[in-house]
Amino acid sequence: MAKKQFKSESKRLLDLMVNSIYTHKEIFLRELISNASDAIDKLCYISLTDDRVGMDRDDFRITVKADKEARTITVSDNGVGMTEEELDKNLGVIAKSGSFQFKSEMEDKGDTDIIGQFGVGFYSAFMVASKVTVISRAYGEEGAHMWVSEGSSGYTITPCEKDAVGTDVIMEIKPDAEGEDYSTFLEEYTLHSLIKKYSDYIRWPIVMTVTKSRQVETGEKNADGSAKKDWEDYTEEETINSRVPIWQRPKSEVSDADCFNFYKEHFYDAADPVSVIRIAAEGTVSFKAMLFIPAAAPYDFYTRDYRPGLQLYSSGVMIMEKCEALVPDHFRFVRGVVDSPDLSLNISRELLQHDRQLKVIATNIEKKIAAELKRLMEKEPDKYAAFYKSFGTQLKYSLLNNYGTNSDTLKDLLMFYSGDAEKLISLKSYADNMPESQKSIYYACGDSAEMIRRLPQTETVREKGYDILYLTEDADEFVVKMLGKYGEKPFCSVSSDDLGLESDDEKAETDRAEEENRPLLDFVKETLGDRVAAVRLSHKLVSKPVCLTTQGEITLEMERYFANLRRDNVEPMKAQRVLELNASHPIFEALKNAYDGDRELAGKYAELLYGQALLMAGVPLEDASRFSELVCELMK
Ligand code: ADP
């Protein structure tokens, strides 16, 4: 029979496995047991609706056997098995779950030390075995097939016999080498402790034939007349794992670290989650849940490929891999397991999504997640910051997508950069620190905190001693607009016309000054033409001569945001620019003098001031060479 080749990326991973210097080779057993357990889950699920399976829940089991003479370890299951095509497809290529991520991460880090942090799956067998044989009979088939491979050179599949449905994975353990004691895996004790360590929570029995000792009478008598006894070895089948899924165990028995390990193995994440939420609910619907808030977004999180949802079990039987109805969209980053004995196992997946009991669970879960996030924000700000870095954008977009329907839940989970604190703070923290006199929550938009800090229009607000939220992300300004206010305090852009900081007298004074300078302002407007919608005297400048603001709904940040979207056939939205001049600045005096004495020079000044305003606002100059010519002329 012709040897088949592995797909190229599989071959690379295989080479890595075979030559791995990785110290945690022991995870191979966990991976194979996990596959066996999944296969049993599948057959058990089928058996709920199909009598022909002919198996009771109690019949399912995973067996681990070592043969020291033959140097083999065999992991067997009576799960769903694989057909010839499935053997070819599933074991011939890596395309599943964690494997892809593993691969790309590995390329990033350029080392092999991270093997085992991911679900590397079946291939990990090659870390300890020189040859792997898989004998499998699929449910519904009479015959079986044997898949054999000695590593990256390829594999063969041939028909064979197998009495019962299920899979045997037989590993021929590598010979010991310098510093590599493979023989240890053939020891009963090692296997026993590996099962305990990694697979204890697997809910199907993991059975091993273990050697035990007992005292037996030899038939002879001791000097004192008592029966002489001797130790004798015997073997017995024993279920090694405690079988209670981790989420079913009482909180007191399971540490957070245990939960984190479960998370990493179960959900293929290399990093500890930020937090674990354990729920044991009794009531109209009883359920247990173990939920995790990841620290980092999975590679596909912000793509269409990401599928949210929690794993759903009913009394230990998995009924759905990703049940979307269990988590609201704004918390779609949460991973975890929900187990309820009250859900009907036979319900179809479509109906399940609308199940009333599921809704009860989902509502409870949403509250718990929101509460935990709030707790983190208040009590463990560093962890929350890590979380927010990964998923803050998600929270903001959820708020926008639903037209603010969830804003009550979400607004207190948002963070914005505080100009005063120089770090992200919550809106509540901003509001709590507002002085009595402050009427609005001030914000400024820009590309970066440094750029915003230098914005001329922030000066007046800062002089008042008011903090400013620096909005640097695309969604920020839309979020603030959607919220409108926080508590009773409205949001106010530092670029807006009225900052609410002036007394009526001060306002009247600016109005008067503007009237007085009307001809000059009109001249500047005329010089700049369509480039600006208006030229005004500023209420908000202190040390800078000019700034650029906008009037109307579209701000400069929105203009930039929409320009980036670049929808074809759509006229780009333009912000209406307003040039504000500082009447108490010496430069304004210079402009005025030029206007009175030399109109041509005044025109050049107007252009220069506009250019400066653009630069400070982080907007590219419309005509950079003209600007540079003007600067040169002035310096001459
Ligand atoms: P993963 O478990 O992450 O999907 P693996 O490489 O471990 O990746 O396994 C690939 C696939 O092979 C599994 O998804 C499953 O379909 C199949 N498989 C592996 N082991 C078994 C088994 N013991 N019984 C049935 N199918 C199996």
C-alpha cells in the first residue's frame, strides 16, 4: 500500500514533535485521553436519540495499558471511532482548534518551548513514540482500519479487524537516550500520576490495570503456631480519575490555579485568564458554571471567524460546543462551561437556542460577568487594565452596535485616558473627582495622548483645574456622543464652541471684541476661502495664538474615521473647520498691524496661522510646500 504524505504544515509540526527537546513530553497522555473522551462524548450523544448504539452510559470507558516488554502504551476508548476517510482527514492534517494558533505563535517566538501549552493534540504522541498505530472502528461500520506512522515520513491506512466500535492508539515508546528517560512512561506509577495530574476531571472512567500487593497464607506455620503469611502481587482494574468535572467540584476543593490550568488546557490558551467565575445556582433552573475572562484576545477575536459561546453540558454530557445564547454579545470574549441537569438532552439545537431555561441561565450569567468585571476594575486595576487592553474595543463597539441598549451595563466598564492621572480611568472615577464648580465632563480627541496634551484648546479647561479625558481610539468619540452624559453631567468637547466656562460678562466682552475686529476676521475668512467655514475670536485659548475647531456634528476625528473606512461611491464626510484666533496674543496684534498696513502680508499671516492650526490639530497641511515657502519668506 502506498505511503501517504502529511500535509506540509502537519509535517513541520511533526518534525518538531519528534525532535522536541521539550521537557513536558508527558502531556501526550493528556492529549490522547482528551481525544478519547471527546469520542465517547460523541457516541454518548448519539446514543441519546439512537437505540442502535446499544450502550449504557456506564459502559463507556477509556483504558490505558503499558507493556514493558513490547515497550508500548495503548490508550483505548469505546467512543465513536473513525472511518477510513476520517483517519486520513483527522490524523493526516492539522487544521483544528488550537493547532493553528500553536503554529503561528511558534513562528513568532521561534522556539519550541511552548509545545504543550496549546492543544497540540494527537501529534504529541510522537514526542514519546517512534511509531504510532491507530486502530479504529467507526460507529455504524462493520470493518475497522489501521493507521500507522513512524513520524514525518508519512502514514499508511489498511483495513483490519476490530471487535467493537472505538479506537486504540498504540505507541511504541522511543529508546532511552542521553538525558531522556522514556522508559519512565512505561511505569505504572508514572502513568497513574499523569492521569491524576492532567485528566482527573475527565468524566468517563480512565481504567488501568494496576499491580497491588496482598498478604496470603503460605500454608506453613510460624514458630508460635500462627499461619505464615507472605506478600503476593496481583493485578486489578482500577478507575484512576475521580471523574468529577472540575466545575462540579466544591469551591473549597478547587483552587483558582486549578481552574486556570483547566482553562488553559480546555480552551487552548497559553496565558492564565484574568479571572474565573464559579456559579452554583439553585432555583427555577439549577446549574453550575465555570466562566473565564481571558487576558488576551484570541488571534481571530476581531474577525468574522470568531465564534462566541459557552460549552453546554447536561449532567456531564456535552450537548453543545458553543452555545451562543448563553452569553450576551457584549461579553462574547467569555469562555467557559455551563452544566445543568434541568435541560432536556433530547432537545434539538435550534430549539435549545430559544429555550426558556436557557434564558434564565443566560440572565444570571450576564449579571455575574458584569459584577466580576466591576469588581476587577475596582479591586484589581492591573488585571482589569490587561483585560481592557484586549477587550475594551469590544465593549465600546457593543455599546454602539446596539444603539446604547446596554449602556447601563457597559458604561461603568469603560475606561478612558485621564490627562491628569495619565492612565485609564473609569467615568465614575472622573465624576467622583470633579470639583463642585465643574458642570461638564471634558474630553478631547486626537491620535495620541501627547498630541492632545498639546492641543491649544485644552488650555482653558486645564487652567480651571478640570481633568480632560483623552479620546484616542476610533470608537471613543462615538461612544461619548451615544452616552450623552454620565450621571447628570453632560460630555463636552474641548473643541466645542461653548465650554460653559465663561461668565456672561466675559462672553459679552468676547462678543464685543469680535464685533470690533469684524473686518479683520472677514478678511481672514476671505483669504482662506472654502478651507474654513468660519473665523472667530476664541474663548478658549491662553498661550497659543490659534486653534482649529469644528462646527456642526462632524468633528475632525470623525472625518478621519470615515476617511479610513473609504466606502466607494460615498462622498467623504467633511468636518466644517473653524479657525479660532486668540485676541490677547501678541501674534494677533501683528496680524492686525499687517492688516492695517500691508494687506498682502496680512494674507500670508492668515495662511500661516491656518497652517499652524492644522499642524497642532494633527491634520496634514493641505499645501505643505506653500506653507514652507511662507515660512522661508518670513525668515528672510
Ligand atoms: P483536536 O483534538 O484538537 O481536534 P487532534 O489532532 O488531537 O486535534 O485530533 C484530530 C481529530 O482526530 C479530532 O478532532 C477527532 O476528530 C479525531 N480523533 C482523534 N482521536 C480520536 C479518537 N480517539 N476517537 C475518535 N476520533 C479521534
